[in-house]
Amino acid sequence: MTDFFVGKAGRPGSLRRRRLMDALRRMMVAVCVGLAVFAALACVTGSVATRTVVIAAADIARGTAVDGSMLRLARMPAGDGSALHGAWASLEDLPGHGIAQVDIVAGQPVYGPMIRDQPTIPNGFTVIEVRLASDADALMAGDEIALASAAGCDDADKDEDSGRTDGDDASHPSCVLVERALVMGQSPKASAAGYATDATAALAMPPEDALRVMSSQEAGAIIAVAR
């Protein structure tokens, strides 16, 4: 019996191996606990982390000229970052002459496409007020459009370049008066009864196109076509 116990205890390195295995087990347990705590902290931190974004201080209607007094900074939950991707982080992101492209609700984060800079008149262009039969409210400052006339063009050359479809009635040769016009703004035209009728839009275009439009808008309806 004595030899048995001595033999068992006397095996080379057996005690050292047991101690080493115990240490490894304790280390593995500690690592697993540490990873669990780290994951829990990461979830909590991600749910409460915030970032600074620009939000509307009050409701801003589409087409309104926006200045810094209409916006403010706020801290909002960052989450995974996707919801606030593209949101402005500073009032310095506001264009110098920004125009709201959509209705913005008070407290809503502001993203780049929501506010666009007021356009400038291109070199060689002039600005005229054009009475439109189409919905001028659909136009925003900075949009590029074409203008089509329901009364047709005066000369055959213009008819050939008008883009008229095969289905057009030859007695009403509608055509494109202007291939490119830049919207500078729009304003409703009130009737004598006080109701809005046709709307006029301030459009920038080359002088020769402007003269063509001015002579054509008395002959028939002019509509704006998105480019």
C-alpha cells in the first residue's frame, strides 16, 4: 500500500501538471467572464452613445430661404450610425444662401439634400418671368428644365428640332422652346378674386431663348419639362 501511494505521488511532474491545468482553467474562466463583461458594456455604450447633429429649430417650409437662426445643434443617439449618416454636424455646413428643398419638421435632423444653395445666374444668361401652365410649385430654385410651347414654333427649323412625337397633331405643332433654363425662383400670380391661377417662375436662359419665350407665351401655354 505504501509503495502504491508513493508511486502515485512520485510520478515525475504529476503535481506540477495538475497545478498547471488548474491555473489554465482559472485563466480560461477569467477570459470568458472578461469577454462577457466587455460585450455587455459595448451594447450599453452603443445604445446610449450620442453625436452632435444639426436639427430644425422650427418647421421650415419647402422653398424657404434658410439661415442659421432656423437651425440649432442637438445631441442625438448615435446607434449604429446609419440613421444619422449624412446628417450635418455643424452649422457651417449651411450654404450661404440655402433654400429648403423639402418641408423640414422642427427637431428633424438636417441632411445635405434637404437644403441647396441659391443658384447664381450663369455667364451669358438673362432672367425673365415666365408664366407657366404646368405646376410651378414642383420647381425648386436650382432645377434645370426645358420649356415646351403648346402653340408650336414659328419656323420649320425649330419644328424639326422640337422633339415632337409621331402622335402630335400637325395642326398643333408643339415644340421645345428652350432646351435649358435654370430656375431662380417662383411666385404665384393671383387673380382678381384673390385665387392663385397660373404661376410665374423666374428663369435664367440665353437671351435668344428669352426672346423666343417672351413672344411665344402670349400665343399659347408654356409648360416646364424636367431634364
